[in-house]
Amino acid sequence: MPLSGKKILVVDDEEGIREIYREELEYHGAVVVEAAGGNQAYEVFMSDLYDAVVSDVRMPKGDGVELLERIKNSDRSAPVILISGLSDLTREDTLEKGAVELLYKPCSADDLIQCLERVT
């Protein structure tokens, strides 16, 4: 399994989206922890070690870019993949801020899995 044993933090304010990502990632062997926003995700991230973070960009309780910046300024590290629907961010913007990839909604499970395989 491509993601066997990899611990992934999935961050999205929509429970249905988190559930879809969780099911797909677990199917490919990952251990998934969920958070409903950037603020909660940062607390969760700081409490354990993660192989990667997958985060929506626009969320009411701490957006994905703020989460990325907080992670980059912390004493822990993990590759961060941002997923954007309607956003004025470009891929270059997010890479410059430290993300390893920017995917666009609707993001296919295959694209996400391939990206995670590449960065973990």
C-alpha cells in the first residue's frame, strides 16, 4: 500500500470532504487524523508527529495559509498540501510560502494520493 503507516492530518471545515479524504487515504494504508479548521489543526499538529498535512485554504476558523505559516514557524515540520476552491492564490504563491503543492477542487483522490506518495 502506497501510504502504509503514514500519518496524515486532514483539515477542512466541511465534514463530508474530510470523510471522503479519510476513507480514500485509509484505503491506501494511511493513518488519518482530522481537524475542522486551521486553529484546531495547529493544536493537533503540535501534539503529535505527522508525515503530511492536507488542508483546505478557505476555512472560517483559521485558514490553510495561516496554518501553513504557523507550521513553517514551529519547531516541527511536515510537508503541507493546500487544496483550494475559489482562491486568488496561485501555485507559485503557495510554493513560495512553503507548501509542497496546491491542488484545486474538485481534487480527485488519485491526484491527492499521488501527491502524498511523492512528498512522504
